[in-house]
Amino acid sequence: MLVETRPARRKNDVCLGNEYSFDSSMTPQRLGQHFLIDTSVVKMIVDAADMRHDDIVVEVGPGRGALTKDIVSQAGKVLLIEYDAEMAARLALRYETDSNVKVLNLDARHFGSDSHAWLSDGNYKVVANLPYYAANPIVRNFLESTHQPTTMVIMVQREVANDMAAEPGDMSLLSLAVQIYASVDNVIDVPPECFDPPPKVHSSVLKLKPVGVPRLRFDSSEDFFKLARGGFKSPRKQLHNSLADGLFINLDDARKLVNETGIETTRRPATLSIDDWQVLYDVWVANGRPSNTPGSVRRSDRRNLND
């Protein structure tokens, strides 16, 4: 890893230097993992999950087990989802005599919460130090599942956490994708020295509380996010320009669509609230969901793109 000057620690960064004593026989970093080693951060994550003796908890990416021991001691049943086959095997060996702990060697991005009997009623919690490269799809997979968790306490890259928790003015496709399904609260910020090896970025712990019924009404999530992806296609442009680019429709048609919503066409996609997206979606549907395949509308037909 390249040596670099680390950014100054922010006031709410937490890392007291109390290192977790992990099993040295566990495999080294292979898949971009950064293993949590600070016991003070472990305690704050576990406390945020507010586990009870009858809780069912899914831990994603247990790795060397920094969180696992405390989760197992406080929860009723624990499902460990580990992508690294060797680590999964070692975890299975460690907990082979505990019938309340099961280890699944699979990719959490594709895990179906309705596929395991323990999670059939949706009454479970997720606790995870998520790998940076897979955090977004893992979070969306659980939030959009037919059996949502009641709580998610997750550690992700700080920039991703800020994106998930953003307010109108700084919204993105990820902000929208998370906040439609859950409320988002920041628990703590975590500096690089709390990990082995230290990442080049800071991390944050978030607490997500799924709302059960999505905050936005749509025929299907695929249907809505076709529009939303189009809306954020060119986020620095005005809304009608971005929709024209993303849905491959004529600029005049995109402007007409936005005009029907009552939303100012000069606004940027990042300024829209969930309520604004509801209005835009309803108008888009009422107009027959206008969109085309890439390249079907010539660039010259979408003129004045900086209007």
C-alpha cells in the first residue's frame, strides 16, 4: 500500500487504539477487505444494533470475527454470510458446536432473505462492516427484499455514508434508493487506523431503519428506477436536460414532462425530494413512460442541451 499523509481526524471520529485480538490463523486480506481491529468501535456498533437475547442477526462479511463474538453472545440466532471460502470454513469450524450460529459461504449481493427459514418472517437485524466495493448493492438487496430487516447497522466508506444520508440539494441516485426504504442516522465516523490494513479513506457507521412500506408509490422498483437513473444521468445539468440524456427522448418532450409536474425545469436532479420524485414518476407514467433505446434519438434532436 502506498504511504500517504492521512487527513486530520474529525471531532466525531472514534478510534481509541484498543486493538481486537483476532485469530491469527484467519486468512490475510485478499478481496479488498479492511478488518476492524478497534474494540471501542466494535462496542459502538454492537450497542447501536440494540440486540436482545431472542434477536436473529445477519452479519455480512464477518471476516476475522471482530464483531462476531459480541453478536453471538448477545443475540439468539446468528447467520454469518462470508464470501471468502477459506474464512467461511474457519468460521464454521469455530462455531460448529453452536446450533444457533450458521455460516453461509455466498455473495451477500445476491442473497435472498426469503431463502432462509430463520428470516422467513422478516424479523431480523443486519450488522456489517461492508466491503467498500460491494456496499451499495448489498444494502439495496436487503432494503428491497420481500423480507426486510427491522434494523441495519452498517459500516461503509464515509463518502458513501454521506451520500446515503444526503438531503435535497445533495441527493443522488443512491440517496434516493436508500431513503425510499429507510431512515438513515449517522452513528460514528471511523478513521483509517481502526483497521488492518488501514484504508486510504475514512469510514462511517450508519443505522438504517426500514420503513416497511416504501415512501414512494410505484408499479415496481425497476419501473421507478428506470426514470430515476434517467433523471440522474447528467446530474450537473438541469432536470429536463438530464432526463433527455438519460431517457433518450427529445429535449422538448423532456421539458414538457417537467413542466407538467410544476417543478422548475431549471432545477438540478440533486435538489428533488422524494415527494418531487413521486410527482415526476406519476406524470411520466401518465404520459406513457416515454423513453427510447440508446442512439435512437439523434444528438441533434436534443439541441440546446445547456438551456
